[in-house]
Amino acid sequence: MRYSIKAFIKEKNETVSNVASKLQLSRPTFDTYIAAYESGLKITKGRYQKIFDSLFSDYYISSDVFKERLELYHELLKSEKKNEPIEYLSKRADRTSMLMNEIRDNIRDNGLDNDLYKFINLVITNYSEDIFYNLVQFFLILYGKKDMSHVTDFQTAYFSELYCALSEIDHNEITFNLKDWEKYKKISRDAYLREQLRYMEIEKENIMQKQEEIRRQIYENTITWI
């Protein structure tokens, strides 16, 4: 290895002790792993070999990316009780890091588009629902990110209908249907009202928590003064 891992850690505005702690390692064990990795030897615990490869193999990754990966491994190692294989944990960390990089690049190049990230969050939080799951599958297959070998009968019908609708938009052949539009408006308005009520409830709960905290502080200050 051409550079010192400890110097690398310092360059990324981290401390060796904190990195060791995040990786669930004692400082002596971490030092031993560093010495082995820098010498080109395999780390005795295979999962840490993969973690070191992800964290320390690229000197030029940014501090933000390094810290994101470190935090991801910290959370994943804490959840290792679930007996998830480290290969799976590594893939999760790498994919999350990749997504964060793409989001950061998109914001830098195109500015912050709140609607885009609201939609991404909507898909993530509702992915278990059929409508979102199948919509994602449709676009993955359409853009060559996934093959069609496991498409179900339902998806065949769904994908063909969706493709037909999108093709009409592309060719400016779409027609206005007043009945469908009225249904869409009603469903959308009801959903919007429910969402606003949810936000109001959250805000009300936050205000009540702040009031309780203020009362607690006043009480504690009064007791101290007495």
C-alpha cells in the first residue's frame, strides 16, 4: 500500500480512535488490521478485509463519502445480530454511498429539485405496495437494468398498458378523458388533505413536546433557585 491509513484518516478529518470505535474494534485490534492491510496481507477476519477495501483502497475519495461509508458500516455492524452476510452488508453500503454521490452530483449540477426528492422518498416509503413496485420494475426493464425472465402475467398486462400510454405521450397522440380526469382530481385532493392533516398533527406534537421541555426547564430552574 502506497500510503498510511492513519494519515488517510486524518486527511478525511477523522480520528483513528473514532474510526476504530465505529468499526466495533478495539484500538489494538484496529492497529493490527491496519498493519496487515498496509503490508498487503489478508486481514484474519474476512468481513473486515471487505470493509477495509471499501474504506481505504481509494485515497482520492472525498471526506464526505468516506464518512458516509464509515457511518453505514457502523450501523451495519451493529445490526450484524441479524446474521446478514458481510457481502450483503458491503453491497448495501456501496449502493447507498453510490446513491448519495449521485444525489450530491445532481444537486450540484441541476440545483435542488424538491419535487424529485419528494418522489424518490415516496417510492422508497411505499415500495412494498404493488403500484410502486411494478412501476419500478417497468422502468428497470425498459431501460435495460433488469431482464424480463421473471415477469408475471399481471406485469405483462400492466407493462403493456403503461407502455401504450407512455407511447401516446411521446407521439402527441394522447386524448383527454373528462371522466378519468375528475376521478384523478378527487383522489388527489383527498390525498393532499390527508397529507396536510398529517403535517398539522406532527407540528402539533412537536409544539407540545417543546412546551413540555420548557415547563421542565422552568421547574428545574425553580428548584435550583430555591
